[in-house]
Amino acid sequence: MDSIELFAGGGGLALGLHEAGFNPLVVVERDQDSCATLAENWRDSIKRGLRLFNKDVRIIPFGEWEDRIDLVSGGPPCQPFSIGGKHQGYQDERDMFPHAVQVVRTVRPKAFIFENVRGLLRKSFAKYFEYVLLQLQYPDIIRQGTWQDHLARLEEHHTGGREHGLRYRVVFQKVDAADFGVPQHRERVVIVGFRWDIHEPWSFPRATHSGDALDAAKWLDGTYWDEHQFPRARRPQMPPGMEARLERIAILPLTARWRTVRDAIRDLPSPQSPEGARIQNHRQQPGARRYPGHTGSLMDVPAKTLKAGDHGVPGGENMLAHANGSVRYFTVRESARLQTFPDWYYFPGSWTESMRQIGNAVPVLLGRIIGESVANTLRAHEEHQLQN
């Protein structure tokens, strides 16, 4: 199945969808450093015909791919809606949702997957988010006047029951990557749409991992500590109040446990050791310090959300907090593992630039899981078409 990836960044979503069975024909990223990362890691695909555009999505003519593409995907720049941003939303010139809609209108893919920060669901953006969803449902309706005027036309079309033009069935959900096996808490809003002629049912994949299961593995049967070869004398004490929680957990059907920072990086040598120096992207960055609200991630829980940071400089969320109270920055390789990039995936830029790309990425595993569910629905559609 062929795909187009917009706003690709360092390539987390693109790689996850490729692992799910999608073949990217076009990848678009206007940032030069991010494009260098993509070129480094997708060189074989580029040799086989993948077209990597280091351009603004607004100036690329997508008409040649009309009705040829199974999936359009991407993460429109999220700064307009980020909790840590300026909260300008639709007034922010970096809002790329209208241009994502334009690509859908032009290419007419069978499906699309777009992701964004959870800030998109803030109450102050509710009307605009409705507008985004309606544009994706009816991309053929061209904007005239202000976005509020366009929203009114879309609402009239939606409630009028008119069934003509390009249409999509659209759903969205806020997901936490930790609930799907990513060793990091990372909440994203994922929007999925299927073209009107694809009737097979689809729903978001169900969570497969949980904090309850992690607590059970630590404090009920001790399997977590056994996995990491902790002698009983070194095991932490059970947190206060945990016994009452365990009474409830003990009678629940449990999923797999959340994966932790220790799960992700336990086999990496210290970045300051000779062995660590031989691993690509595994160099220690000095200067980590605690400050209010930024105390780093503990080893035996999922990491806090990795951040791109202000001007690319990551804050305290990108630190490892040791049990003795000391902190250090995660290396690029450790951060990539927390985003489930494979170890062969190389970030050629500086530490700051690499951390910016990783902090903006979709976890590869999350992209793969959602992509597989969409791919299965598209395959079911193709099988149904062949049978008829």
C-alpha cells in the first residue's frame, strides 16, 4: 500500500507506518536538519524511488498522485496548540491543518492518519477543532471568507444530509503511548479517516499495557524486579497506600505492564564508558540540573514526555533521575529508545538538533500499531472488492 507522509520531522510516524505495511512514495519535510536525518535513514528507499521533498508542503503540486495513494499521514506542526506554546491556534501562521486538508482534497487517498498534541482538545480550541474535523470530512468544500464562515457552510452541509463530493468518515481519540507499550507517557490526539466508499468498520486499537499491571509485577509477584535481577535486599520499599490498591488490582484481568525507562535502556552501557563511546548517538551532554517542575524521569516507571524544548533546548523532562538524587540528560540514543526508534536509526545532527527531532516525533511503535489497524481495514476492503 502506497502512502504520502507530510510534516515528517525526524521520521517516527513514517517509520512506524512503513513497519505496518505502507510504502512511502513521497515524504515531505521543510526543515533542512530533519531532512538530513530522513535522507540518512531512508537512503535505500530513496534509491528505489522514494521522493524526499525538502520543501514547504504548500508549494508541492500533489496532483500526479491523485487516486493513486492508499494513505496520507503526518503531524501538522503542533506549536499553535501546544500546552507549552503561545496558544494562538488558528491565528498562528504555523497552523498547517488547512494545507493537510488541501493535500487530501487533491490526492483523494483511501485513508488518512493525522496526529497532534493533546492541547488541540483544550476547551478554548473546541470550535476550531470541530472545524478541522469537518474540513477533513468534506475536503471538497473550499473555504470562502473567514474560517468561521467556512465552518458555518460545513455545518450546513453536514446536517443537510447531502451525499455528494469527496467525503470521509472521521474519528479521533486521545491516546497515551505508554498504554501501547512505549516506555514513555506521551499523549497525542490521533485523527483517522476513511473515504466514503470504504465501508469496512474500524475502531481505534485498544490499550495493551497498564500501570495496574506494572504495579502488580512490582509489588504482587515481584516479576519486574526478577526481570532486572534485583536481589531482594536492593528492592525498593512498597510505596504508602499501595496495599489497598493491590487488593483491587489482584482481582482484575491484567494487560501487559507498562514498559519503564529501565526496560528501554538497561542494556546500554554508560555513555561515559569506553563501551558507550562506541555506540552511535550515545554521548553524554553536560549541564543537566533540577528546577521546579522539572525533575527528570525515574528508572522504574515510563519516562515523562520527551520535549523538543524552547529553541531546541530540552528541559528537565529529558533527564534521567537517579535514586541518589543526581540527574543527567538522556543521550540521543536513550531518547530514541524511549521513542521506540530502532538502534540502527541514526541522528546525524548536533545533540540539541537531534533532541528537538526526537522530542517532536511520534513513537515508532504507536505509529505501527495504529497503522496496522488501518492497513488491515484497507486490505479487508480490497478483498471485498475482489470478491464482488
